[in-house]
Amino acid sequence: MADEESQPQIRTTSEAWESLFRTQVAVMRRMQQLPEFKKLAMREYDVLFNLSHCPTGWTRLNELNEALLISQPSLSRMVERLEAKGLVQRRTAERDQRGIEIALTEEGRALQQEIGRVHVRHLHEMLAPALSEEEFRQLQFLTDKLRTGIKDR
Amino acid sequence: MADEESQPQIRTTSEAWESLFRTQVAVMRRMQQLPEFKKLAMREYDVLFNLSHCPTGWTRLNELNEALLISQPSLSRMVERLEAKGLVQRRTAERDQRGIEIALTEEGRALQQEIGRVHVRHLHEMLAPALSEEEFRQLQFLTDKLRTGIKDR
DNA sequence: TGTCAGTAGATGCAAAAGCATGTAAACTGA
DNA sequence: TCAGTTTACATGCTTTTGCATCTACTGACA
């Protein structure tokens, strides 16, 4: 009765998820203490990071919200604060007058890059000893596939 | 110059991490909306879950804190609230009069199990279509290995 | 045995988060 | 074209979080 591509058991999926989740916690706990996040909270950096990866530069607020774990009102106010710090700029969307688009300012982009460079290095020092090149690639393959395959319900 | 077990490239580790992280965000965002977390916030459930997995039943506060992303004062107060709700109980540690040990109450254990049962099922519905049994096992293997291999610095 | 650095957790206070709701624009379908 | 619904974001208010600091206890060593 064994299939090559069997449906996963409940136990298997939940154990894999728990392991992934605990790993994320372990890494994040260490990351929080790194010096690069004294300047800017990790959640705020995450916003800048997301903005830096947007091809046009401008992103809709609701779209950005989907990539983050915070609520819509919280993001709204976080953007307000980031704007006050001069790190992002906002404008109303052309096609939809309800919408807001935001983008990094020059200063914001510079800060993101500054933190990003250091951070990638620290991350590498932290993680690299744990797995081989090939294993990291497998991990990425699996998490990419998992993320894109999640059922939306 | 190619090794079988080559040291990972910076790019490989950071891309794998980002993929893992984004996957975690995607799953958590969907989880937050599930009905089982109307009763109890996810972070609070996480505390109950951790307690339910402790072999002796009692856990030191600082030990518990290591498994969570919140700060020590926040945990301190969260436990206070959980105690007020009758879900956990606390006592001073025998060997170390500074320390606090906490454990689930009967009510807390019951609630954890109730939420847990439903939650595991929802999680399975959400994730199972994305990967095969074998792939979930690989994913767990890799995340376990990554978590235990993180350099502490 | 007394001092002193280190650790565990609590607490005052300010910042940030979430929930419920408000406002305004966009869609929908008679 | 216009009532009714939905969507995007803002805002009032409460709860939760974090930082800095405090207190109490421990453990090391002179």
C-alpha cells in the first residue's frame, strides 16, 4: 500500500512545522541581539527590506501588509513613524484614490543597505556551520515549495 | 575545486533563510485567522503548548523564555495574566529561591489539548497539499539540523 | 564569613500593538 | 445612476510589549 508520493501523515506535517517554527525562533532570538538592530527594530528593518525588493520601488500598503505579521492599523502607524524618521515616503495611488503607495527615501535605502550588508554576514556566520551548501539549497527548495503550495482555504 | 561537502556560499545561506522566514510568515498569517485562536492569542497558546511538552510539568520561567520571542518582562506579565485566567500555576523553585516554576493547571491543560487537537488538523489541511510525506521528513531533518547547528557566538 | 559580581524575576513607564470602528473611494447590479 | 456592499486606510481606545531599573537571592573567593 506504500505510494511513492504518499499523502503526508498528520504527524509528519505537524512535526515538520514545529521544527521549522522552532528553528525560526532560535534564529530570530539570536538575531535580535545583533548590533545592527540597535539602530532600527527588526520589524522596521523588515519593512525597509521588503520595500527595497519591490521592482518599481513603490508598494501598496495592503500588499506590504501581506508580507508581515502585524495588523493593518499597526502597519499604518509604523509607516507613519518611518515617514517621520525620513526613511520612507508615501503618496496616494493613482488608480485607486483610497490606496497609499510607499517607497524608500534615499536615506531609507542607504540605511537598509547598510544594515543589510552587516546582517547578511552575521546571518551567514550563524547559520553556515550547520548545513552544507547542498543542504541549504534543499532547504530553500522545500520551503519555497511549501510556501507556494499552502492551501488558502 | 568542487567539494562534496563544500562550505555554503553567503548567498545560499541567506536565500535559504529568507525562504524559511517568508514561509513561516505565510503560515502564521493564515494561522492567526483560524477560529481556535479567538479564545486565546497565539502567543499565549504557545506558552501553554511549551508547558504541555515539559516532562516534569514544571518549567523555570527563564527556560521557557528561551523558547519564545518575547522579552523577559513581557513573559513575566503574560504568565501573570495566564495565572489570573486560571490556566497556569506558579511556585518558587526549591533549589533557587530567586526562581519561579510554572505549570499548567487542569483547566490549562484541557484548553491546550482542545485547541491543539483542532489546530493540528487545520495545520495539516493547510500544509499537506504542498509537500509529500518524504519531503516533509526531509524538511524536518534539515530544520532540526539547522537549529541544533546554529553557532552561538 | 563577609563582600561582591552575577542571575532570576518584578515593576514603572513609554512605545507599540491590536480591536473596533470611522471615513472615503470603488465596485455591483438592478 | 444610484442604493448597497466592499475595500483601503486612518483613528480612538485598551492591552501588551519592551527598556531600564529594582529587589532578592546565589555563588565565588578572599
